Amino acid sequence: MKISYFVILIVTTIITTLTIFQLPVRPRSPKKKPMVRLARLIIDSMQLESYKSFLKEEIESSLRLEPGVQSLYAVTEKNNPTHITILEIYADTAAYQLHIQTPHFLKYKTGTKEMVKSLELVETVPLIPEMQLKHE
Amino acid sequence: MKISYFVILIVTTIITTLTIFQLPVRPRSPKKKPMVRLARLIIDSMQLESYKSFLKEEIESSLRLEPGVQSLYAVTEKNNPTHITILEIYADTAAYQLHIQTPHFLKYKTGTKEMVKSLELVETVPLIPEMQLKHE
């Protein structure tokens, strides 16, 4: 009987301690803050096809090889085909920092240096942050 | 023996005919052409929060209820919070036509009429058309 009371006391103490100090019984998954950006580019019209093939290869490699690259969706404007917008979603800024050191990104960056007439990088806040895009 | 030869002749004739005229043995799935657009909006700063809640509701309803709405991804610019860009992907133009007749779209459209200072709809061509975005 004495032992039973002792066990109850110990268990109660542990539960109380965990509750008060909110000790993680299960490790919480760290909440990553996605980095969402719009890249707006204007490309030299004489080199547009070459630029697009560089970009296509870079996007396909990034999505295949980098779990932290959640989305790279590029469009050209119908009325201004040299105007390109890319919606870029990275798991967090660390994933982005890794991305810009990859061989496929560096190949794209150096290969297209003379093709890009203008590059605007617009930092954004997603309207629905919990929404994730997955490529198929 | 005679019948066997006859059967072989018939089968060969059918296969040859199908090959030459490329008759669909199995019906081909019709290839839909996605409609991809960028909407660029500037919102009245005094009504920004109200506008965002209208848009959030509209996007969530569209993705839940309309299989033809493949993506609606909205961002606000960090340096210009009243500047909003939405990447819109519909399965095809028919899906878009259905979308703009839905009650949730009409509620958004009429509810935000006085909040939108500028709306630019930019028709685009995706760089990688076979790439699909799925929300999670």
C-alpha cells in the first residue's frame, strides 16, 4: 500500500513538472518559415531561346535534387515574351543559401550572365503561409 | 489449314490498317492546355486587411471545390504590402470560365470592387508546360 502511494506521488510529480515547464514529451517539429520570392527578368531577345533552355535545366535539377526547393514556376508573358517571372518557394532561407551554391545553379548563373538585361528580386509574404505547392 | 491461313491474313490486315492509319486502339486522353496567368493588383491601403480576407476565402473555396483550378498562389510584396501578385493556373479555359461563375468567385469580385485600385491580368506561357503544381 505504501509503495502504491509512493508511485502515485512520483507520477503526479512528473506530470505536474512536465505541465508547468512544458517540457517536450515528443520533440516538436521545428516550424520552418518558407522564403517566397518573385524574380522578374527581362532577357535579351536575341538569346531568349538559349536562356530558356538554361533556366529549364536549372529548374528541373533543383526540383529533382533539392528537397528545400519547394517550387520554381517560371512563365513568360504572351505579349512580352522576353519578360519572365519566376515564383520561387524555398523551405527556409537556409535552403535558399544551399541552393545558390549548387553546381546546377552556378552553371545557370554564369551561363546566362550576358543574357539577362534586367533582374528584379521581390521579397514577398505568402497570403496563406501554410499552403504548400508540390510539383508533379 | 485453310482457315488458319485465313485467320492470319485477317489479323495481319487489321494490324497493318491500324498502323498505317494510326487508328486509336485505346481512346487517347484529350490533352488539355492549361491557362496560366499572373494577376497584379494594387489595393487601397485602408482596406488591405479586409481585401486579404476576401481573397483568402475565395482561394480556399476554389481549391476545395473546383478540380479545374490547379493553383492560386497569392503573395504581397514585403516593401509594398498593397502590391499583390497571384499566380493562377487553370486546367484549361473552360475551367476558368466555370470558375468566374462560381458563388465564391462572385462574392469576392463584388465584395472587393471598391478595394482594388489597379488590376493587371497578364496572360503567360509556362516555361515547362507539363509541370503541374499541387497544393497540399
